[in-house]
Amino acid sequence: MKKNELKHQVVAAIQACLDKKAEEISILEMEKGSGAFTDYFVLCSGTNPRQVQAIADEVELRLKTAGVRPAHVEGYRQGEWILVDYVDFVVHVFSEKARKFYDLERLWKTAKRLDPSELTAKAKAKAKAKTAPTSKSKTVRRKRAGAALRRRKA
């Protein structure tokens, strides 16, 4: 998978977590030589089992609409620690208690920590650049051509 595609999927997962009011969202970018089996971990917490399940459901739903399905889901029924595995990235949705107990950030302390705003800001900037006109002169030419067309019709 292309790195850009992967980042868009991770951003979609982060946005799903944010929409369901997940707390303490963090992203770990795993190093190639670290023995990690994935590129990113997305970690977040919910305040109760229903919210933990709702967050996991929203992540799955959001990525399903983008045509991406998880390879594996674990822990859904208990709602303490739900792991949603997308192979290139894994979403961990914890209860507050389970997050403190397992402390994956400490376990993977060599991983690069990313702030969710870093990835979401980059994705928004790229999307804006794609929709923006390529140059100011092109926009001016379009406006002039439209005005000339209106004058001819009048």
C-alpha cells in the first residue's frame, strides 16, 4: 500500500475516534527494525464499555465506506480493549483502566509519537491543494472568459 493511502486511512480512523469523543488519542509510528508487525498504532480511550464499542464501530464503519475492512477484531464483546487490525495499522480502543494497565506507549517507547493534529493537518492541506486552482492567472482567465461570454449573449 502507498504511504499516502495509508496515512489517509489512519486519518479516517482518527477522525472516527474524535467523532465518538475518544480520549487521549495518540499515534505511534513504528520503526522498520523494531520487530513491529505494522506501521502505525492508533491508541485511544473510552470512559465505559459502550463508548469503547461505539468508537470501534465508528472506526470500522468509516473505513468500510472507504473500502477497507479489518483483517481481525478482538475484544469487542468485553469492551475493555478492542483491537481492530488493518494489517498496515492497528487501532486499539481501551477503557481507561485497561489503557493504564497495558501501557502500550511504554511498551513501544522506541516508536515515534505523532500528534493526531499532525496527520489530520497534513491530510487537510493536501486535500485543499488538490481542490484549489493551480494558479491565480488561471482563475483570472476563467473569470474574463466568463464575462466575455456573458457580453456576447447580451
